[in-house]
Amino acid sequence: MAPEVAQSIGHDWRADVWSATCTLLHMINGRQPWLKKFSEIHVLYKVIVEESPPYFEIPPSCHILVDSLIKRGLIVDQYKRPFASTLRDEAADTLAQSKK
């Protein structure tokens, strides 16, 4: 759940970018984001609103591209969070350059 959804301040498609990024972290770590640090909190939306994004969940072994994608997808300010297509294009460009 994106911070703007948890705060009920209105949201748009950028909330989906946040959610997709959290899903990526969940797949990488095998657990929901924030649970490593906040396993005792039963009201996760409070953590989402009051805490910084869960960058601590990014494994050190993550490729720099994945690390960057996660950090950009978890920008708290929904108006600064990039489009999903922007993240996709940046990833594709980086991968294409790495093959050269």
C-alpha cells in the first residue's frame, strides 16, 4: 500500500508503481517489506506512513539496476515517483548498454 493510499489523500497510477516495487522486494526476500524491521507491528499502514521506505530490505547482492529501480519505485512523494514505463525504459536501456 502506497503512503498516499494509507493516508487517504488521493492517489493515481503511481500507487501501483509503489505496490509493484514492494512486490519485487517481497519476491527477492521471501517476505513483505518492512517485516524484517517491524515484525511486531500489526498495523503496517502506520509504518508505511511514518517510516522511510524499506531500503534496508534491498539485499547487498542486488544488481545495481535492481537497487536503483527499487529506490526510485519507492519514492514517497507520489508526484516525484516515476512512471512504470520510465522505469521499464531505463532498465531496458541499461541492459542494452551492458550487452555492448
